[in-house]
Amino acid sequence: MRDQPAFFVAQTACLQQIDGRSVLLDMLPTQTIELTEFGTVTLARTALTDVDARLVEANYGGRLLVIPPSYQTHDRWVLKAQGWIGHMPLTSDLMVVVTPKVDINNVFRMLEYVYDIDMFLPQRDTQVATLLEFYDRLAQLLAERVLQRCGQGVYRAYERREDRLYTVRGRLNMRAMAQQPVDVMLPCAYEEFSADTPHNQIIHWTLHCILRTGLCKPETQHSVRHAYNLLNSLVTLTPFAADECLGRSYTRLNGDYRPMHLLCRFFLDNSGPAHWHGEVDMLPFAINMAALFEKFVACWLQCHLPTHLTITAQERRTLDNGALNVNIDLVLRNRASGRVLAVLDTKYKADKRPSPNDIYQIDSYADIMDTSNAVLIYPEPFAQPLSTRHGHVHVRSVCFDLSGNLEESGQQLLTQLHLHVADVSRRHFIS
């Protein structure tokens, strides 16, 4: 365990030191505890209160581990990061910041692949050096696009409404009338040409969440607030999940909403739920690196596999007549025949070798999918890669190295997969 100063304290309420630079942030807490992903920091007994520790456990269980002072910790608090990175507010005055162990530029590239947001930074005209700056840049881009669309007029569509009115509008609900015969209000079902549609509600909710994180610079916060206020008079504030940003229909009238919804997915997927414990009402911005690695590998392979191969992410299988459900990370198939060539499982770990549980899990996946090839994908290379047989299943380990150039690492992964999947010839496998 390593000692760090308990807090990095700002010069004023608004000026905070981030990565050695003074950044003006109008809503950030004034005290920050900083540690590295999977790292440990020890703090003096006076650095945290029991209330702060309970907030960590209540709001960030699984993301941060807090160990109270004892003789084993030399009467100090111990805070451990559990594979999440980002900014996690505890109180209005206290923020926990976890930085990635992976090069920050590679984290950006992974996010761009997963959320399909490289279209927004095609020439990387604005360089960013921290996760906070990346967040701020995308928030500014979203606000600019929303403001531009509001200037042109927001998308409107006919939406079904049901209400009780004094006059007939649309169609009467006769069953509702029979249930309340003395009510002078008429239950009507009608369609209204309105801006209060899911397309606008998603953006409205996302802007609301961005404002609640308090992580943006003042100028970005102002732009986001302006965009939010313009929609607020037209749209009902309605919660949405990140997955609801996908699968929407677009036409020539609302085609520019698709890139905005992709940005919304990024923010909603990485903004935690509101705090149910404690008084702070700020939302965290935290990224699960294991989940990001899994999605990134899937997206990279989908973009770079040769056309005769296809890969499916998170394939769900039901066993024992519905009693057991399993989700398999990646399934590699021959596109024409549909034959399963291999099952792949990503493991965001820094172990020196695969654990028995990892091996047993991927072996069972191979049995379920009726294939003899099972591949474990790790973010760091092993000194001695795994190659072992369990019955008819051959389990191997490969690496998608996150420490170097991601495109080169991806091509090396394709080469490794070719060597381990005998059903695919080298001539066709390597693109």
C-alpha cells in the first residue's frame, strides 16, 4: 500500500487542481481523493468520517472498497479501486477520482469504438489529456448539436394521448365512461402533433443527467443548461436507460438525431444512478473497465473480421428447461453455414495466468455451443500462454494488449485466433 496526501484541495471554491493544471469548474467538490484503477490509497484517520465511509459502501459498492482504521492498517483508512474509473462524488465537498492504469488515449479510443463516437472527433482537432476533459468535450458537442437543432425547429410527430376533457377530441373511451357515468369529463383518445416524443425526451433526460454530474467547465455547463432549458418548455422529463438510445427509427426529418442519441448513450451508460443514500444529489461519471474491454473487443472484431466470419456478443442460452440462463461473451461463426467456430471470453485481469474458474467457465461455454475451441482474451500477455485440453475442448489464452497501439494489438489478436481455430484457413482469416 502506498501513502498519498489525503486530499488535493482547491485554491478557491471554484479552482481545482486536475493532473497538475488549474481548471475552473463551477460545481465540483473542493476536496478530491485520487487513486489509480485497482490501486490502493491509505488516508489518515481524520481524512474520512464514518459517514463518508458508509456513503462509499452505499453508493459505490463494487466500485470502491473502504477498510476502516485498525491495527492491521496502522490506524489508517484504506481505499481500494475495484476496476472502475471516473469521478465519484461522496458529498458536496468530497470527490473520489480513479484514473485508469491503461494509457488514457487508449481509453478514449476504446470509448470511441464502443459508442461509435469517433465521427465526432474525426481529426482530433481538440486534444484532451484527461477523462474529465473528454467528458466535457462530448458534453459541449451534444449541447452544440441540440442548440443547432432547436434553432431549426425540433422534431415533432403525432403521439397518442389519453385524457379526460370537457369536449370530445378524437375517440371516446366508452368503457371508461361506463365505469364513471356521473363524471362530466369525457375520456378521450387522440393524436397530438407534439415535440414531446421519445426522440426529444432522450436528449432532454441526458442533458439533465449531465447537469447533475457537475463535471463540466463553466462554459460547457452554460451551453448544456441553455439546451436543456430550450427543451424543457417542450418536453416532459422522462428517465431513459442507455440501451433505449439504440434501435430508433430515423427519417430525413430526424436523421440528425441519430448521432445525438449515440452521444446520449455514452453519457447515460456511464452516469450512475442518483444517490439514494446521503444528501449529495450529484451523479457519478464512472466507467466499468471490464465491461468496456468486453464491448471494445467485440466492436473491434465486428469491424475487422473478414466478411465470411461473424461474431455475436452476449449470446444468451437457456438451460435446464429455463431454470438457468447464461450469457456468452463472444461467439465466432462461419457466416454462410452458421457453424460455431469458437467461443471467446474477455477477462479484464492482471493475473499471471488464467484462474481455474476462468478455464471451467469457458469450457462449459464451449460444451453449450458444441465447439472444440475456447479462447480466453486478456488485456496483458502472459509469460507462458495457456494451452490445455478438457475432453474435446481445447482452451487457450490470447491477448488484446491495451498498453500499445490498439490497431496493431487487434491485428495480432486476429493472428492468434487464426492459429488457434483450425476451421479457418489463414488465407481467408487474415483481412
